[in-house]
Amino acid sequence: MKVTILGCGGSSGTPAVGRGWGKCDPNNPKNSRLRPSILVENGDTCLLVDTSPDLRQQLLNADVKRLDSVLFTHYHADHLHGIDDLRQINREMNAAIDVYADADTLRVIDERFGYVLEPLAENADMYYKPTLVPHELNDGDALGIGDIDIQVFTQDHGFCDTLGFRFGPIAYTTDVVELPDRAFEILKGVDTWIIGTLIDHPHPTHAHVDKALGWIDRIDPRRGVLSHLGYGFDYDTLNKRLPDHVEPAFDGMILEA
């Protein structure tokens, strides 16, 4: 299983408009962070998790020309609002794309981007718009998409729920402040765990570093990776304070397990 971190930044990215680089060293390319998204690959199967506002650049950076499916963690703008950039993937594949999300996210997609769920006009000779086929996910679902097995669990994001995913040996839990016992059961035995860690102090909607490290101690993966990083986290400064088996993410990082 291979995961590429397409974007490891928070909702503002780094540098952020009006805030610049924050505490980050602008000379370290690992501090340049696009909004959150990952690519999951195994065998001939390629999945995208979230369509960040930076999706066009992320697809170019990773040389992505086809996708088997797209999964959404939730409906917040930094995870959703690049959805129109899927049109070019439709064109390259000459096919609609299956998308998977919980009921709230599918509802918001319909409200904000309803045109992506509509079929092409019968006389269309090209994909002039994104064309997506929706599928609802629920807590505890297990499904297979091509060569990738997926386990789904609900997470507490403070003011809404999000979805976490386990892809065989690799798990992705972003935009989460509390994890239920069911999630920890699903995460048992995971090799590599990517955790959204926006900030360095307790927060009502996001895990902070100490909380994420406590979760990692509980599950004991071989490797922990902190992502969804705010501009208050300089890569080298954060890396120096983490245990040997835990590290910050960076855009373009490749994880294999």
C-alpha cells in the first residue's frame, strides 16, 4: 500500500494569506504546505481522499491522470472545494467517477456543487463538467475498491462528524478532536497512522500534538505521521521534539506499508 501526501497544510495552507510563513522557515521546502489531501495506491487501484482547493496543483505534482474513486472525510471547504478540478480526470478517463462520503457531505455537495451529480447531456461529446456518482458511507462500513480494502469509522470534529479511513496497513484520521472506542478497535495493528494535528495546544475541533502522541502510544504503530499542520509548526522544530517513530508530514511525502 502506498500513500502520497498531496497536501499536509491546514485550511489556510502555508504560507497563509496575511500571515505569511508564521513560525515556519521559508527556506525549507517542507514548510510549503497545500491544503489537505492524500492519494492511496495499491496494485492497479488509485483513490483520492478529499478534493482540496489546491487539487489542480496536487494532481499535477503527483502526475495523476486517472482515479478509481474519491473518498471524502467531510464537507469543510479545505477538503471539498477543489471538486470542480475532477473534470479533467473525467476527460482523461472518459468516464464518470465514483465518490464516497457520509450523508451530510453528500447533501452539502448537492447544495453547493449540484451540477457535479447531474449526468451529462445526452448529446455531449466530452466531459464539459465534473460527473460524479455518489455512494453513501456509514460508521463501521467495510468495502473494497479494486485492490484496496477500506474500513470506515466516524470521528468527532467538535461541531460535526468526519470520517476516518483504514486502508489495510495505513490509516488516515484528519480533522478529529476525539476518537470513539470503535475507531480504536479498527486501528489496532495498523502499521502507519497519519493524524491531523493542526495546533500545539488543546482546541475544540482539532487534535493537538500531545493528544495525537497519546493516541499513537495507545495503538503503537510502527510509524506515526502528523499532518494537517498549521503555520505555527516549523518542520524541523516539530521533528526534533517528536519520538523517533513519529514525524511531521510534508507535501509529496510517500508512505509505503
